[in-house]
Amino acid sequence: MQMLIDPALIIPNPNLSILDGGITASGWGNVRGDTISKMYFDALAKRYHFKLSDPIKDIPQEGLDAILYGTRGEPLQLRYEKAEGFGVIRREFEGVINNLERRYRETQSPSMRADIEECMSETPCPECGGRRLKKSALAVTVGGLNIAEFTELSVTKCLDFVNALELSEKESMIAAQILKEIRSRLSFLQSVGLGYLTLSRMAATLSGGESQRIRLATQIGSSLMGVLYILDEPSIGLHQRDNAKLLNTLRQLRDLGNTLIVVEHDEETMRAADYVVDIGPGAGVNGGRVVAAGSLEDICAVPESVTGQYLSGKKHIPIPSQRRKGNGKSLIIRGAAENNLKNIDVELPLGKLICVTGVSGSGKSSLINEILYKTLAVEKNRSKLRPGKCAGIEGMEAVDKVIALDQSPIGRTPRSNPATYTGAFNDIRDLFASTQDARLRGYGQGRFSFNVKGGRCEACSGDGLVKIEMHFLPDVYVPCDVCGGKRYNRETLEVRYKGKNIADVLDMTVEEACSFFANQQKILNKIQTLYDVGLGYVKLGQSSTTLSGGEAQRVKLATELSKRSTGSTVYVLDEPTTGLHIADVHKLIDILNRLTDAGNTVVVIEHNLDVIKVADHIIDLGPEGGDGGGTLVFAGTPEDCAACEESYTGQFLKPLLEEAAREEPEWTRNGN
Ligand code: ADP
Ligand code: ZN
């Protein structure tokens, strides 16, 4: 693999014209006004007979080649404005791609490199076609396959291949030991639910759950005993069907004489445990104690344990009595063919809560993240992304924007925090600037920012912390000794609102801030939603780098909830329940319902049955992972999915829906 300039990233949307900003490469985007790039494009347009207002897809191939790869020795006539009339210079054009490559080689500036890297993607090496080996090595074959062809097979296929190998007596003797090793290692991978992975799959493209399960598979083989294994949410990304396999693997390791400590929210895993430790009872400052420890029954018997209440069924996530009908419009993805998708058409009804399901590797991320999200983002948000392969998406006019709500950190620097991210901090600074104290001293709202000079402590530039470089050891951060970690200078801290200064406010939890700002509607709107999504315990000024993935995701959800909804946004979430306790899953579902009730469309990739059962519409991919997947197994309501025998998801959904129907009297259930 090599990082090369990718034409598809220079022109992410060929329906736009050059004037519309269709060429987004670093340094070439600005063609309004008298820029150098405009001068070149004008000259190219004249030579190759196109207009800068033409959609780029209509520019003749010869012209497009010249734009990307240059005029190859033939100079252009560049016109420039002079005091009177125009001047002309003759100059050769190197082409946007060559220009980027040259600047990438020559530049010393990291930000310019980063800028140009946005137009680069990993491309198989043209020499070996991505196979990494020389021709002579590839000439050696076993059973008709060379090593590159063999490693391109999935684990399951490799096993089939090895088992079906026909060998002569002599060959068998040589290969016996090797084949035994290969067989056992491949079956370990299969037993942790990874049979769909190809052997050559690059480690960097594996999800966290996948790599953890690979490491687990290598351990089963080692037959060690007396080892303490610590696993962090190994069930992430696993379909219920494969969860059972994983649990068996864990039991096997235990029975060999080892101890396993598993951090997990998955109900089945908790039920399979010999001993459960429940920590809480709440989150953040409200947690940190052992609430209950013992067998499952012991946990259920402790009323203070939220986990116990859900496990015993005292609390549960209800199934909605009615499924939303949607707004009648839909997006239709035509000919989806990214990764393993088998040229399928998929309809997403708008205005519904849609759940995309299927075993690991069935193609969910390929369909939703690679195709749906990226296509919409390029079309609606003008993002620079390269959408996955499909023939097109119909119905996009009914959507105004797409937003991915993932668990990546909010903001890029430690300086962002819930208050800045939600925008509440702007209003808080306005409020402080409007106090009499501030007005007497002539302080504007900029005075209360820790990002600009004026009000912040200059000893730490408003960080509150000072970095001490330790040579050979990781950097150490200590509180600034000038401001004592308060981030502002003394004068700024003398300004108070209701007795609190700006540093005190940043140190408040969301819950405290909600009552402190009860009369400040604008501020309250923004922080109330943080409270609603279950973040009452987080401090307003808590640095984004210290928030967990789940917390960051909920800050993003809260921010979306506090905006005035357009009612035609598509939200995309990839396994949002990762790392969430059942009680938090419950809250998350409430938020997704609020977004959907406002008319928006919410698309969730999820294995969690509680989320699946409350969806309005299920899209089930599969039936298997990898090559055996990539088709549409089922689409429709959860009730119909439960009745669909081909759907693995349906099989696990069925008992849940039946149980709920038994519990609730007939008349509370509607329709279905
Ligand atoms: P899911 O989201 O349902 O787990 P994916 O869409 O991630 O499934 O994967 C579908 C198939 O494509 C799987 O066989 C997977 O191994 C393969 N795949 C996913 N990402 C890549 C990639 N970057 N390179 C090669 N193959 C990939
Ligand atoms: Zn300081």
C-alpha cells in the first residue's frame, strides 16, 4: 500500500462546477476573485472549450486530464489584469495532482502536509498489485493457490480448503504437523466469531472488538493455566448468534484453570458470570463504590443496584405500542457494491427510527458508513470523503443534512469541553460581560475566554495546567502555580454573577449549573439537554480529552437536541450502545426517539436487542459475514422480522416480543 493523491478526493462531487468549489484540493479551491488558480483555470477553459460554470463531469476528458496532470510541455496563455487592459504571460501548467505531490514532497509545514493528505488515499502498489511479494515467491502454489491467493480467503474458506487438500503419501508426511497447526489456529479464530475475516486483512482496518477477539483466539491455543485475563467489552460488534461462541471460549479458558475479569454491559455475559461486581450506583461523582458483589441472585437482591433492577426485570425497556409510519418519503440506495455488498437496492423510509442489523462482517458499516453517510455528506455537507461503491441514491432532495454521531472526542483540543461544544459558554460569557462589575471595568465577553489574551492567565495561556517535559518519560501536567488551575487572571476572577466567578461556573456540574442558571433561558436550554441525556454529573469545564467515548457521544446528541430541528436531518450512529450500561441504553433510546419524533430520520447500526426491538424499521443484512453476506435478508417492522425464519436477528427478537406480548394485556398493544 502507498499513500497517493486520489483524483476522487480532489473532485469529491463531479456535479459541482469549478466555480461552485468543485475542486477542493489544497490551494486550488479559491476561484472567486483574482487568484492564481482562477488564472490557470480560465486559460485551461479557453484551450479545452469548457466553462468554469459547467459541472465538472461535463468537462471534456482532455480538459480534465490537463487540469489534473498538466499541459505536458505546452504552455498556456495566462491573462492578468494590468493598469490598463490585460497582460499575457506564457507558462506551462503542471496539473493539480503533480502540484500537490510536489508541494507534499517539498513542504516543511505540518499543516500544509495535513491539508494535502486530505486528498490522499491508500492505493495498492502498482508494482505488485498490493500482494507485497515478488513474482518468484508467488509462483509457488499448494493445491493450486499461491500464498497471496490463500491469504485472500476468509478464515472459514481457508479451513475448508485445508480440509479438502489432497496430498500424496510423502506430502502428507511432510505437511501433517503444519496442517494440524494451521487447522487449530483457524478454528480458534472461528470460535470467537471471526470466520468471516480474510487472513490478509490489515490489522489497522480491524475494529477494536475484532482485534481483541483475535488476541483471545491466540490465547486459547496456548493452553496456559493460572493466568489472569482482563477483557474490556469483548462483545462489542458481536451479533447475539456469535456471542454464545464467545462465551464458550471464555468458559473454556476458565476451565483450563485461569481467571477472567470481564468489563461488560452485555446481559448474556453477566448472566454467564460466576461472580459479578457492580460498581456505582451512579456515574462520575455519583459512582465509585462497590454497590453489590456476588452471584447474579445476590446482585438482584440489592435494591440500590441499577444493574440488579434491570437483570431482575424490575426495570425494563418497554416495547413501543405503535411503530411510526414515517413521512411517506424514502431514500433508496441503488446497486450497493462496496466491500462484500452484492449489488443490492435498499430503501430507508424517512421519519423513522431505522435499525441496521446482521452478524459481524455482514456489510452494515459498508452500507451505512461507507455508502449512505459518505454520499450524503459529500452531497449535502460538501465533505471531502470518498463514498463507497453504489449506482446512486434516490430521494436525497428530501434530506437537508446528515450528521454522524460517533464516540470520537468532541473538539480536537483539550480546550474544548461540554460548555464550549454545546455553545452554552458563549451565552455564559455574554452574561458575565453584562454584569455591572464587568461593565464598570469595561470587560467585553472576550475577557472571559480562556482562549484569547486579555482575561486568561498568561502563565499557562488559559490551560490551567502546565506541561513539564520529562525526557524519556511521558509529559507530566501540573496545575499552574500562578492561577492555581483557575485559568483566568485575578482581575477577571473578581467579576461575579450571583456570587460565582467564571472559574467557579466552569467547575460546576451540569446538574448544579441547571439550578444556578434556572432563570437564564438561553443557557438553560443548552445545558438542560446535557442533563436530559444523563450527563448531570459532568463538569461544564471538563476537558474533552477526559470524557469517555459514550460521554462524548451523548454531548453530541445533547447538542443536536438543543438545536431547532429542521425535521429533515439524517442521523447516523454506529453501535451507540458500546460501553453503555442498560440504564444508559434506556436513556439513549429516549433521545433517539426525541430526534425521530421531531421528524428526523435516525439510522442506527446495532446488535443490542433493546435498541432493535424499539426500532420502527429493521434492515437485516447477511445472512453470514464476509463473502457469505452482503445481501438484504429482511426489511420491515420488528414484528415481521421476528416472523422471518431466514433472519438470525429475527430469531433472537422473537422471544423478546412474545414475552412482552404476554406481560401486557391485549388492549394496551396497538395494531400488530
Ligand atoms: P459489518 O459492519 O456488518 O460488520 P462490514 O461492512 O464492516 O460489516 O464488512 C463487510 C465485509 O467487508 C467483511 O467481509 C469485511 O471483512 C470486509 N471489509 C470491511 N472493511 C474492509 C476494508 N477496509 N478492506 C477490506 N475488506 C473490508
Ligand atoms: Zn495559569
